[in-house]
Amino acid sequence: MWTNTPLTERLGIRYPIIQAPMAGGATTPELVAAVAESEALGSLGGGYLSPERLQQDIAAIRQRTERPFAVNLFIPEAVTVTPEQMSRATALLQPYRDALGLPAPSSDVPPPPDFAAQMAVVLAARVPVFSFTFGLLPAVWRDRLHAVGTVLMGTATTVAEAVALEAAGIDIIVAQGSEAGGHRGTFPDTPVDRLIGTLALVPQIVDRVRVPVVAAGGIMDGRGVVAVLALGAAGAQMGTAFLACLESGAHPTYKAALLESQDTPTMLTRAFSGKDARGIANRFMTELAPHAAELPRILCRTV
């Protein structure tokens, strides 16, 4: 049967489907556990979480399921942000803060999450699967996680990134096509205009690496899963398809917008987080698009 693939065998799941690790509150412990209980792989998007909150959410998942699940973090990137850049970004965002009644932000650049402390939590928890985006996992963490039996998954948006992940000893590669919603998991040195579609990217990566490949980007139902399996993928990672679930932490207004959209155009933007991400085009995104070069490239929200 098509559900029996190298991915299901490696992860101990029944269906070759991964619920994408969407950071920012959508992937609640309830959602991750519900997917795991359905015998696919639920993923906690922990990139923005403080170590304390990350530990709490992992514990909450384990209270709800004994099945395998994944935790995802962002590989840190050294980015210099000047006071002038922050001042300019604050000025660009002020009209929207005024309209929504939001307080003015601190003048200081907020610190990024403590990656080493986050990783210490993941290691101590001995999570079944650890996934990451925005680069290569440092070898020290790769070795420590492998030593406790954790399976490692890295994100690639080009063939070169996939080859680098395999060479770094990563067990499974997520081939993220340009259609994918949310953040693009590109490496820091990959040009942002390398937008390769999922159906073109997956077979190229499958032909270049020996580890299992998971397809991601634009897959919304069983037809999409069958299509990427036919291209050689061992499974499919789906994000948007899970956002409207009852267990999802997405805002009700956003869930409604997803359910009402048909062929609504999407676009890439850095306006929300500083990193390129795809979403349903709205006024905020289109109005800030001409100012993209002025926005700092940072990911630093912590809860």
C-alpha cells in the first residue's frame, strides 16, 4: 500500500504525512497530539518559544499522546541591525499600530531566542524527531541528538541545500517548494529569488541524495500526496491544510480567510517577521512591499 514508505518505517507512523511545524502559535500541543494520534507526524513549531515555554509544550504533547512527534527550531543567523534600521521600520509600522490601538515598541532591538537553551530542552526531552530550518544544524547538536535516538530532518529549497544537509549527516530532507505557505526555509547564502516549484524540486533532490525526501509546498489533499510519492518522495509535509483545524491556534479570522479563499493570490513578504514568508496577499503586505529593503532581517519574537 502507498502508505508504507521509508518515512513511515523510519518514524514509526502509519501515514506518510507530516503536519508542518508552523511557528507563532498555530501548532498547539493539542494539534500536534491530534495528528500523532491519527498516526501521522505532528510537529511543534518552537522557533519563537522561550526554553521554558518549549519545555511546557513538549510536556503537554506527551500528556496527550505516546506516539512519535517532532519539534522544530530555527537555525540562528548572525544579523546586524542598526538603530537607524529599527527606527525606520518602526516608522513604517506606526500607522498600522495606530489603527489597531497597539502600543509603541521598545526602542531596543529585541534579543533572539536562546538557541543553545532551546536545544538543551530538546535534547533533555529526547524528542522522537527534531526538524530545523534556515540552515545547517551544528555538528555538536547533531551528534548529541543522534546519541539519544532522535531522528533529524532539515529543510532544503534547492538541490545544493539538500546535498549539504545529507553531507552533514541529516536523516531526512524536507524539499520545500516555492508554493509553501509561511517561512521559506532557505539557507542564509541562498538568493531569495531561487523559487523552485515543488513538483520540479522534489525529483531533482530525490535523484541527488540517498536519504528519504519529504515534499512540502502546495500539497492540500490526497491527490497531492500521491503526486509527490510518484515523484520519488517518501512522504508529504502539509501546513496550510491543518491551519483551520479545531486544534489549531490560528486566529478565527485567519481560519475564515483560509476557508473562504479560492484562487486568491499569495505573495512573499518580509513585513511580518523579517524573513521571507508566503501568505494570502493583504493590504499590509502590498503597502509594505516597496519598503522591503528597509526592513531588518530578524526573527526574534519569544513567548
